[in-house]
Amino acid sequence: MKRLLLIMLLCVLPSAVSAENRLALLEGVAQSAAALQPGLESYQATIHTDRIAATIETMTASIPADLPRPEVPKVIKYWRRGAPRSVIIASGAQTAPLVQQMVQRISASLAIEPEELLLPPGRATERQRLAAQATIKSTATSLADTVLQRVEINFAAPADVGDAFYGNGLRLPQNGISRLLFDIDVNSRTVRELTVQTAAGEQLLAEFRYRPANGGLIAERVRVTSPDGKIDDRLEVTFTEESGYLLPQKTVRHLQRPDLQDHLEVTFSGYRVNQQFPAEVEAQFASQGKPAVTAP
């Protein structure tokens, strides 16, 4: 009887360990990204882009010509390590509610964070939940001095992954996902390529390029393409050094799709690093939930 119990235990343990560690490689990449630039806990910066004025003009096109238009506000981005997303606030003496709503509507385009494009912080539990609904395979390939590990996630049924595996800044499909492929550079613990396939047959490839930063590598260029060439998106981040840290100075996003062509440039200035935020900003961060625990 004892021997039978031992055999049963040995049969169960491998599957339990495998289930618990099925995303270990991905979470290692996430922890590596979370450990970048130690000491950088928060910052605020002023956002500059022509998109804000253009959006206000579009939203107020139906207002009679003799009525005053809202002024273009000063827009501030507040970032905190481990928070689900940045807080963006329009400020000014005459900032109308309409303008605040507009800024919130386009805020995702104004605050693309390189560290949060892939495996966003605080989403490990959601990734594990989704992994339980999938079959996961891992294969390794050696190329010169580089070892690439492919993690293939095949969902039993089309899955809604939300922002568990990649952020909104990539404009990748998040609903009806059938398969995800991560090609990981084991040495640098970075994702080189990500393939997303949907149950409807759509397939997109995201290719990442990095630059050195304190503690590792940070994404500076991303290209998203489709096999037929109809989709060709590009995101490029130019960095500046502030208080000893690399922070975005400019982001340029170009979208080329059959149903959408867009070019957006956003620059940042007036950085204040690791300083206290206004009470209204703290309240918005608090409403997002408790910040995620990051790697030491």
C-alpha cells in the first residue's frame, strides 16, 4: 500500500511542479524588466504633442464660431514603479471638463512606457490563470553566442488576454487569442519577438530592439507586421538622461493598417524624479489598486 501511494505521489508531483513553473521563463523576463534602473521610483513630466490641439478642434467643430474654444491645456504625466498605468492630468486656469475627458481618452497614446510594453508589472497572477487554460511548450535554439528559447502558449479555447502579456501601446489583439509565441534571448532575458494569433486567423509579429540601461536592457524600437504586409507599425523611443536615469524624451508611433493610418509624435520635458505627487494624483494612483511588488 505504501509503495502504491509513493508511485501515485511521484506521478502527481511532476505535473504539479510543471503547472506552477510553466511561465517561469516569462516571469524571469518580467522580473528582469522590473529590476531596471534601481532607485527610480517615480517621475513626472510635461507632455508636448500637436495631437491635443487637433483633438480639441475636432471635438469642438460643432460649436458656433462666435463661442470661445477651450484653451490647449498643460498636460502632465505621472509615473510610478509598479502602478498599473501612468496618471495623465490636464491642468490650467480654464481647463474645461470636456478637455479633461479628451485627455483621458487619448492618454494611452500619450504614455507609452517601454518597460510596460511586454509582461506588464502586477499581471503575473492573471498570466498564471490564463496559462492554466493552455498547453505550453518550450524549445531552445542556439545561434552563435545566443540561446533563443521559444515559449509557445496554445489556448484550449479562444482567450481574452487583456493586458496580461502585452500592453495597449503595441495595439496587438487582446480578444479571441488562440496562440502566443515568445522568442526569448536567454542571456539578456529579453523578448526578441512575439507572435500573436487569433482564432479568426489574424497573425501579427512584434519585433523588439533594445539599448543598454542601468541593470539591463530597455526597449527602444518595436515593429509590428502582418504576413501579408498590410500592417506595418513602428514605435521608436528616444531617451534622455535625467538625475542619472534614462527616461523617454520622445516617442514616435507610426501606424500603417488597412483601416488606420496615423503618425504621432510626443515629447517630454521638465522631469521631476522621485518627488512627491499632488494629492489628486495620489488619489488616482490609489484608485488603481495597490502597486505591484517589484524585484529587488
